[in-house]
Amino acid sequence: MAGMVKANVFTNQSISSFCPSIDVSALNDDLLSIYTDSQNVIFPGFCDVHVHFREPGFFYKESIKTGSLAAARGGYTAVCTMPNLNPVPDSKENILEQIKIIESDAVIHVYPYGALTVGEKGEKLSSMEELSELAVGFSDDGKGVQSEDMMREAMIKAKKLGKVIAAHCEDNSLLFGGYIHKGEYAKAHNHKGICSESEWKPIERDIRLAKETGCAYHVCHISCKESVELIRQAKKDGVNITCETAPHYLVLTDADLQEDGRFKMNPPLRSLEDKLALIEGVKDGTIDMIATDHAPHSAEEKSKGLAGSAFGITGIELAFPILYTKLVKENIITLDRLIEMLTVNPRKRFNIPIGNDFCVWNLGEKFTVDTSDFISKGKATPFEGEELYGRCLLTVADGKPVYKHK
């Protein structure tokens, strides 16, 4: 798969070798016109191991159909959906309800996580054995597992089942009602802050448990410098650990905050020092992958400012243009490194095949972010109105076009 990262100019010949099941001669003129433009490049289908498609239970925020269509527009052909749903996929019966919708409505590959605990309440382990055949891994995303004994027991079972635990690391005892980073902006505007310790303390605990149990452990959406350093050291110590961060943590800080719910997510945007540490973690391989944490909400839920709005932003349609514009074009990281983090590493960690999946981009096309044009039901993004480079022209999953730029 790593060799695919360097596939560049998109031609009939390259597509035939890259995705042999495609009959190029059978494609219509509109699609063929994409092939003949030497500015267009081909990448393996992106893989996002952290999305919220909200169905079943919260269809008004997003659905499997709209979420997967939005993902396809962003160049993604595989995603892993988090389990904060209704019903929570904590049993075979409940996860099958979600899988039924996926099989009916998804246009790309959608792999659901099974919940780590019943109802994501952190009190009793879910039916991990029966879920293991259907779930890509286990997570209680949206909530941290507060009990060390519970997490240890979960890791022992996950190790036995050969599954990854993807942990939302958050110590509830350190939150104190906070909703943005406990930094200069919070002080200046009289907001309640979330300290970095609420994230890195549980990571510190879980690293110790992962070393003890041998569990395959993955840390979700890291946002602060202490988390980077803990994970860097854990890798040196031989712990079976990977981690992700999200685009917004790599390009924004709490100095960019506005009094608007589209800047509110969990974990929050942190300091410049934290952002620079994350970038260094990307460069040196401490951070394995970039996931969007695509978390759509209704307009009403995001209209109540920083204090009152729901946590979460929509991100899957903009992830590559944001990262390409603000990291690759600025010579902060290479394009090869970015594609490795969007395709190779997530698939390798979660055992997700590439198949006949790819996406085609015009890297020279500039556009202004207009949320009214989003396919996702969620419109809240801190990047609204920004100029970005990179337009997805075509996404193919299982050898079939699932998105074509209008």
C-alpha cells in the first residue's frame, strides 16, 4: 500500500493499474475528462477511523446516507463510526440495527465500533465477545472510562479477542464545567476552561495498563503537548500504542476562538505550544494518523455560543483541503506524509483493506468554504469563509464511482 502513495498524474493507464476492476472504456465522457487533465492526481481512498454518523438515534444531526456521501466528497472510502448512538451498539442485537442501515444506505465502507461498556456508562463491560465479529474495535467515545479496574478488564478482553481499544481520554474529575481550553482566551473572556491534564492523565494511566496487558491501544483526538510526549515515550518503551489527532488541532489554537459554537469541540482548541508539539508529533511519527472526529449537530444545537452549544464540528468534507493548504503548501509536512496518515496507517492499524478504492483531486483549484454547499447535515465549522486549495473530482469505492464533482 505504501507504494500507492506516490501515484501522481491521473491517466487511463494509471487508473487501470491502480484499480484493475475498472473498465475505463466503459466510463462516460464526463468521467473520462477527469483522466486527461495532467493537473489531477490520484490517491488511495482515505480512511477516517473517527466519525459520528449519528444513526440510529439522531437522524436529525446526520444519517448514514448523508454522512457517507459527505465522506465520499472528501475523498474517503472507509470510515469507522463511533458508538454514541441510540441504541448504543453494546450488544449483537444493537449493532446489527446499525449494520442494517449501513448495508442499505452507505455509499462507502462503514465499519462500526462496538461500545466498550453497556450504554457507554462505564459501569459494566459490553458484550465484547459477540460484538468482536461485527465491530472494527471498541470505544466509549464521547466519554472517558473513569475506572482503572474497568479499563484493565476491557483491555484483557480486547487482547484476547484481537481487537483495538480506541479511547476517549477524559478525566471527569478535572473538568469543572469547562468547555474551552483553560488558557488566555478563557481568562480574557470569562469562560470556564478545560485543563490539559484532563486529557493526558487518563492517557498516562492507560499506557501503564496497555503495557501490563499487551492490549492494542489507540488514543483518540489528542490535543496537547503532554499527550504527545507520553505517547512518544510509550512507543520507545515498546507499548502497542497508536494515536490520532484532528485537522483543527494542527492548524488552529485558542487564539483563533470566536464567540460562536462552530469553534467548540471536545477536546478543545489549545495553545500555540500545544499545536507546535502536535505538528512535531506528526513529523516524527509519534502521531500515526489524522482523523476528522466529524461530529455534526443541528443548527440550533450549535447556535448557543461557546458556553451553550453542543461539542463537535463537521469536518470530513474539508479535511484534505485544510491539511493540504495549511500544512503541505506551507512546507510543514510533505504530501507523502499526509497521504500516509490518511490512508496507509489507519488501514494498517484497524485492518481495513484498500480494495479498489481511490480518489482524484485537482490540487491547484482554490475555493471558498461555503457551508450551505455541504452534503453533511452538520454545517458548523471554524473554517467557514476560508480559501482552501484542493478539489475532489472523483471518489471510487469497490471500483464504482460514489462521488463526482458537479
